[in-house]
Amino acid sequence: QVELLKELGVEEVIIALDKEYEEYGSREEKVYAMKIRKGIINKLLPYFTVSVMWDRDNTLGLKESPTDRGKEAFYKLFRERIKVQ
């Protein structure tokens, strides 16, 4: 999939997954963040600018994605996305 993105000329990848933790800052959230880092982000970083739409203030419920709560919630999370180094 990385090769396909490169062939398409993609420059930036924005990750917007379901929220799989109850509380920002919890051990559960940190474990999930590390899973995303190792499983997705590290594969993309050599080739693309990568950012993550990450719920830091309970905009989403458990198992909800940024698109589940409507346009305003999506744009809020988009504006506050975290750029990964």
C-alpha cells in the first residue's frame, strides 16, 4: 500500500482511526498510540508527511471515528491533528 501511495504522488497521510481508549493520557491510550506508531506510522514516515487525528479531550466516544460525530467534530480534530516526526 505504501508503494501505491508513492505511485499516486501522495505527499501527506492523515491517520484518522477509531478511538480505542477511554481517557487521554491513560495507559490504554499510550499502548494504542504505540501500536499505531509501530504498525502504521513508522512505515509511512520515510516517504510522507504524517499526522494523526487524535482525540485529546473526549470529542469522540469509545469506538467512534472522527467522521462519526459530524462535520464540526471532524474539523476540530483535523485542526488539532498531531504532526508526527
